[in-house]
Amino acid sequence: MAKALLLVEDDKILLNMYQKLFVNHGYDVHAAMDGEEGLRKSLEEHPDLILLDIRMPKMDGMTMLNSLRQDSWGKDAKVIILTNLDPIDTILQGVVKNQPAYYLIKATTNFEGVLEKVKEILETQNPNTNTEQ
Amino acid sequence: MMQAPIPSNEKERLLSLHTLGLLDTNPEERFDRITRTATKIFHVPISTLTLVDERREWFKSCQGLPNREGSRAISFCGHALLANEIFVMPDTKKDIRFFDNPMVVGKPYIRFYAGVPIMNADGQRVGVFCIKDIEPRKFSKADGEILVGLAGWAELEVNSRNLSLALEERKEIEQKLIGEKTKLKTANKKLESLDKLKDEFLSIASHELRTPLTAINGLVSMILGGEYGEVNANLREPLGDVNASSERLIHLVNDLLSLSRIQAGKMMYTFSEFSIADAVNQAVHLLLPLSEQKGLRLTIAKLEPVIIQGDSEKVKEVLNNLIGNSLKFTDKGSITISTKSEPDKINVYITDTGIGITKDDQNKLFGMFEQLESGKDKSASTGLGLHISREMVRKMGGELWIEKSETGIGSTFAFSLPVAKSKLAHEIKKAVDLTVKS
């Protein structure tokens, strides 16, 4: 079965672009345009991977990630932070270190790079999933 | 009668007197108690603390006289003002200067006078402390000493007003300083918040600029990559140009961000120990497609696996920048990377067979936004790369320089980085150095 991705991205053009890319490569793509919607859909749909923007209306990506980590399913959910904010900028300081998530800068990662990362992360087994099996 | 003489420094004296701020003020107990004491000790009817003004003698304190002032010209105090220490007149009728003085022949019929000059803190004679009697008197040396003592007391009181004024002034200045300090603190806080605002602005601006650039770059790449179906052959070149331009813009935004961070001292470094060989291999791997595209040989001549201390991402950025420059300014031939192990550090050399840099241009090379004559026809860069790279290398304890460059032949850029401090790093370094020698 196709792996389900949830794209959380407020920029319509970028959302369409990534959607097209992942659909082309055989993923089941779902979308949310702000952190609130992203959190709701994450908890309802339990996607295999969440691609998360940071600066968004209603709820920013870091707040959404923090809420997600409070959830019993969400604490181990696979997340790629896909943003244009530099990790060394104030908002993200410490986050990259403390949050078990991957980090990509949109502007400097080409589409092949994003695809590669998604594939790589989906193939790695979640250690917690292993113990459950 | 002889009028009271005018001192030679009268102008300064008057100025000093007036700065005291005592003239024409109300009587004060602190002075009155001294004149009262004097009348009791000496059993005289009159004692005054006199301030000698331009035309009058004015009594700050006065016992036994109905008026608070009199004419300076006929005053005894006018004479006493200039005395060495004390001015004594045992019998006024027997002195040529006073026998016909209106205050001797008329009220209050003064027959005896003794006065001691009073000085201001600046040394000017401003007044006299005196006793007067209506009978002639003998005035012993001991009496003189007592009077001088009382005058000293009066002088202290006169100056205490001065002191308290000075204290008040000081307090005022202190208050002002406190006010200034508060203002400075407020200004400083404002600056700090402005600085924070600037940082936030930069962070957000970078995000906002990068978002549309990501879309342009990503979409065109995907079109070129066939994600939107087959691409018409004659569109490939212009689309490639769009992509190259958007990439340049992305680099520019990144460079400007780096620069502003460097200038604000906010560039963050995550130091670790890593092999310089790994960093070089990764950088070369990343740029191989570009060199192949240009038909250039990108090779590693000699690579010593020395463990260095630095921020591996920053080192890769520096390598990327230097090799990228070489690729940009070389049309045929090769780019070669090599290392050279030195005591406590390793040097990395990037040598190309490019256009080279004139001596003049070499001096401008590390400035910001410098476009060199030699590279004029090349696609424009920001000119920030070398400046940023050198700043980063320096922050990691190394140096970046032009090893050599000749127009038409090529350039060699070099940078050094310190060997890591750990024991393992030093052992590896030793082994590397031995291999090099043998």
C-alpha cells in the first residue's frame, strides 16, 4: 500500500508543488494549510510521515510539533521539518537538538534531495514499532 | 578722621562676598550665639559679625546696636578687615584715625574696638568679627586669643553655608547623573530591543524571500526533471537559465544572512573533531557534477586524514565556496585539492588553471561586494563569499589566503585549520607526518 504523507504548508504554490512531486512518486498525499489543521489531520489519519513547515497562520509548526509529541501515537510519529527558517535562528534554537525530527531547508534542498530524505526516513524502522511487534 | 581703606583686590573680594549668599539674609541663631557669647565673655555691650560690602558694613549678627548696617567709610570693621590677625583699638579718642569718628563723638560713643578678619573658603576677606565698648579697655594677649578663637568659630559658620551649598550642588549634580544614567539605560534597552527586532526581521525576511525562490527553483527543476511531462527541447535552455538565476538569488540571500550574522557577532559555531579528508571528499562529491558539466577535471591530489577542530558544516561551506570560485573562473584544465600537514595545523590548497587574478585585484579580493576587473565577464557573484569564508576560518582559529595567482595561468587559494586537541587526533597527526617524511 502506498505510504501516506501529510504535507503541512501554508504556501499554496509550494503545497501544490510538493503534492505533485509526491503523487508522481507514488505516495498517498494529504495536505493541511496551518498548524491546527495539521495537528487534527495527524491525529486522525496517522500518516506515515509528516512534512512540516514552521511559519504558518493559526498555529506554527513548532507548537504543532510540541502538541503532537504529547500524543501517544504522535510521540513517535515521523516528522521532517521542511522550512526556510535557518536552524540557527532564534525560533528554532534547541529545537533541532531536542526534537526527534529531521530538518531540511527548502531553498537549499532540491526536489531530488527531498524525495531521497522522505524515502530514507520511511524505510528506517521506528525502534518503538519494533518492540511492539 | 581716616576713612576705611579699600583693598587692592576689592573686585574679587566683593565677588567672593556675594557668592556667600549671606548679605541681607535674616538673622540666624548659629551666628547670634557667637556674638552673644562674645559679649558675655568680654562684658562688652556690642558684638557683631560684620560683612564688609562695597559701601556699607552689614551685620549678619549684631548685639547691642539698633541698626543692622552702617557706612563702610566710617566703620571700624573697614579697618579691621585688612589687619594681619587682629585689630585692637584700646581707646578710640587717642587714635588719630578715630578720635573724631562720628561713632566716637556721637552715638553709640565707641571707645574700644577689637576685630578679627573673616575669610571665605577661597581666602578672600569678606568680613570681621568684633567687640565694641563705650569705655576704653586694656586687651591682653589672652583676650586676643579668645577673640581669635570666637572669630574662627564664626568663620566656620560662614563657610558652613558655603559647604552646605557645595553639598547641595553636589547633590543636584548627583541627581542629574542618576537621571542621565536612567536615560542611558532606557536608550540601551531600546537599542537592545531594536537589535532583537533586526534579528527577527532578518530571520523572517530570509523566510519570506526564500519561499517564492523555492517555488521558482523547485518548479523549474521539477519541470526539467520531467515531473510535469516531457519538456519541449527548445525550452530546456531558458528554463535552465531561470533555474541558475533563482539559485543565484538563493545564494545571495544566504550570503547576506551570513554576513549580517558575522557583523553582529551572532554566527554560531558547533565545534567538533573531524577528519579534513572527509570534509574535502564530501565537498568534491557535491561539486563533481558541475565540473563535469564544464568539462573540467576536479581531482584530489593529496589528502592527509588529519583530525581537525572546527565546525564541519562551516568548513564544508568554505570548501564549497573556494572550489565553486575555481569552477566559475576556470574554462579549461583542472581544479586540484591538496593538503599539507604542518605543526599543529593543516593547510588545504585549491589550485585551478583559471583566469588568475592581477596583483591589484588580489588586494581587493576579500572586501565586500568587490567585483574584480579580471572576473568582469563572468556571471556576477555577490563578492561576499571570500569575505565570509575568511571570517569563518578565522573564527575557527585558522587563516585563509591567496597562495599564488597569475593571470592566464591560474590561482591557488589556501586555508589552515588547527589540529584537534585530543590524544587520538595527535597520534593520527604523528602517523601522517611520519608517512609524509618517509
